[in-house]
Amino acid sequence: MTSPASTEPAIVVDGVFFQLNRTGIARVWKEILTRWQDRDIGRRIVVIDRDGSLPQFTNLRRVAAPPLDYKHWPQDRVSMQNICDSVGAGLFISTYYTRPERTRSFLFIHDMIPERIGYDLRDPMWQQKHDAIRHAAAFAANSKHTLSDLWALFPETRGKPAGVTYPGVSPELSPSSPDEQQAFHERFVGPYLSGRPYFLFVSDHWPYKNANLLYQSLGSLPRSMLDSVGLLLTQKELLERFRSLPGLSVHAQWLSDADLRLAYGSAIALIYPSLYEGFGLPALEAMACGCPVVCTNRTSLPEVVGDAALITHPFDHNILRNNLLSLQKPDVPQEFRRRGLERATHFSWDKMASELAGLVTNCVTTTDGR
């Protein structure tokens, strides 16, 4: 705790998602809080550190709390309220879907995947999410599509303040130099992918990520092409299935941000045939690194890629197959690399942090409601 407490009502931010996972939502909140700590809003922020999982934010006050246990999520509301009371909170923000009992809350909606894809909504995780939605006084969403889904699924939220603020792309994710690509080829592509040009699939194994479409498309390619290309996966759960494709060189490995930048920069293209995205951060990151993107035109992805990606159909593997074949022509990846780099300049973490701070500040200073 290096920052003095403000005389204004505190804004409590529950860093619970850092306890739960290190995926894209964690990246979003790390980028936001890193910027907030050096702005006026940072004087009011108190971050809840769940079980020591919070990244280092030097200029933000923090309060320790036990980890979230979904089996007892209603009791967690009492713990959050106790913290709000102890610091004089005027607003509570969760990095996922926790809430206090009484203190006014602001909720950032990342996606409505469980509701749209058909998860078991009796699961305590989603019960807690819906409880948090009903309690929230105001909302932000990471895309117009996500906000539209929120309004469609929870019509009672339409009358509450809400805004859309898009994620950005980290400065570390930028085009790599020829020397960097050569070094990555010698260190990684040569040993793990037989030195072949490769497609990149940055995703987990959830069905909505649509790895099956990529599998079918690759399987329909000429054997001569499979004998000359590779596939880099970031989740090992998919490895054995793709290894069943004859001739294809496949490797799966979690990548640090530094290696992910180099993997984007060296790939033929990012293949991202997702059925549903709240935003679609990998598509933006790929474009910022100069990697051509192939994705569907579903949900939020058109908001991210604009005309800077090759578009495929989520259920027609022949269209994706044709996309993969077209990328063998040098002018196609070159054109989409150029478009992607230009498109990525429209997204900024600084802009997101400023817009979200404005929405939050407006909510905490509103006196009506909870």
C-alpha cells in the first residue's frame, strides 16, 4: 500500500479473476488497473487480493481476502460487504461476477457465452453471475454485441446506465523484426514444427472455439500441402486429435507474451473460427503483430477485425479450406498483414482505461438507487 487514502468514497475492485484464471479477462483487468493506478481514479481504488493472486500494482491500496469458493458464493457477498464497509466504499467493481450485499456495484460484462452456448446455468458460477447482474447499478461491455446480448437476456438491465469500451493491445505485442523471426525459427519452429511454415490456433479446447472446423478443413487439404505445413496450438488438449492428420507437423505449447508475439509474427495466419466471442482479443493481438487473421463473422468479431481479416463460415469447412489455400499466394497474406496492422491502431488500452474510468466515476457519484 503506497498510495494514501482519498477523502472521497473508495472504489473497491475485487481482483477475483486473477485467482480464477490467467486468460484474456485477466489481461484486460491488468491493463486497466496498471493505468488507473497512475490516474486520479487510482487515489480512490482499493483492490481485493484473493489469496495472494493479485499482480503487483505498486500505487494501489490492497486488502487481503480468502479465495472465492463457488460452493459458498452467497456467503462471499457478506465478506465483500465487510470490506466495503471497512474502507468506506461508494462503489464495488468485480473483475468477474462477485458482489457485496448492499454497496452499489458496477459490472463489466465480458461475454454471455454460458447463456448463449447452453451451459448448465444451475452451476454456482453462473448463479453468481446472474445475481451480480441483477444487483448491478450500471454496466460496461467489451463490445456492442456483448451489451446487446446482456439486454436481450436480462431485459431489466436496459434502463440502467451502460457503455461499450473496447480492449486494447499491449505495446509488447508488435511486429517482430526479421532477425527476431529468424531466431524464433531456429529456437522453436525448427525443433518443434520441422521448420515448416505454420498456422496458429490460439485457443482453448472449449467446443465454441470450433477447433473441429479447423480439423475438418486441414483434413480436406491436398496431402502435398499437409506434408509442407505445420500447426501450432496453445492448448495440449487438442494435440492428439490434430496429430492424427497424416503429414501435418503439430506442436502444442503454452506461450509467454514474448513468445506469443514471435509466434504471431512468424505464422502464416491465425485461424480463429470461434462461434462466440465477447470480444476476441487474439484476433486483435495477431493483427497488431502483423499476422493475417482468418475468423468467422459471428458475434463481436466483425467489430474487432472490420475488413482486415479473411472471413470463414463457422459450419462450412470448405470455405475455411479455401481460405487456407488462398494464404499460399504471397499477395494474400501480405495484403491482410497490411490491413491488420492498420486496423489494430484503432484499439488502445489507454482509451479503454479512460472511458471505463469515466463510466465508473459517473456511477459512484450518482446518489439515486443503491
